[in-house]
Amino acid sequence: MAGSMTRGVLFVHSAPRALCPHMEWAAANVLGVRVALDWTEQPAAPGMFRAEYSWQGPQGTGAKLASALRGWTHLRYEVTEDASYGADGSRWSHTPELGIFHAATDVHGNVVIPEDRVRAVLEHAGDAHRMRQELDLALGQAWDDELEPFRYAGAGAPVRWLHRVG
């Protein structure tokens, strides 16, 4: 079904103050609505700020948001897109050190590893350490390890929910 709608969340885990308005403009350009994020200090990185924004839009909006922010150094962010009619969900994670990671997700937000990636991991079945490294890479473990202190520091932060009325 073309044009299916979905929703997701933009999590800005850390951004320098100078980039905050630019992130709002980039998100607004993708979403087609004015975006004003509620910036709060990021305790995990003094001098940095964090925000969360719940969005709704056509399938593929998450990829467009992640692409609009990709390449900006000094940013830590994640974009989620919920599974919707005919499409799996997705999660994009970005850190300055690692760059961007993308994973397909199921309706519960679990990372789904594609068949060809599982087969590539199994090529290393004789070397348990290498197999573990390949699984960690497929799951985005390095990104989770780096982002977890920033996620935890944001626990309890306000989220703005947008719902279409009418």
C-alpha cells in the first residue's frame, strides 16, 4: 500500500548548543512542519544538550531524518521508525566515533538480522570469538555501548507527541 503512514522518534542524545537550531531546521525540512525541540542539558556530556521528538509521516521518513543529520560531527542521535503496513521498522544510530548504523526492527523494536547476514556470521562458526564479533556488529552492539550512558541520562525527559486531528 503506497503512502502508508508510520511514526517514530528522533532522539538527540547530545548536540552542542550551536547545532540545536540547525537540527530543528533539518527535522522541519524533512517533516514539513515547524519543529521546536525541548532542549535540556545532557548530564552524560557537560556542555551538550539533548531532546526527543515524536513524529508521524509516510514510510521512509525515518531514513530521511537520519540522512538529513548524517555527517554532522559532534552529534549523537537515534531515529526510530515503527513497523507499519507492509514495512518493517527501522532504527538508525549515530555517534561521532562510529558513524551511522542501521537495523531493521520488528513490531516490538527488536533488531532483525537478515538471512544473508546470519549466513555470513555462520561462516565463522569454527571461531567462537570471531563469530561473537560478527554478531555484535550485526546487532550494532558498539553503538548501543556508546549510546547507553546518553540514553540513561535522558530517562524521564519530556517527549512531545504529535497526533493528527480530524
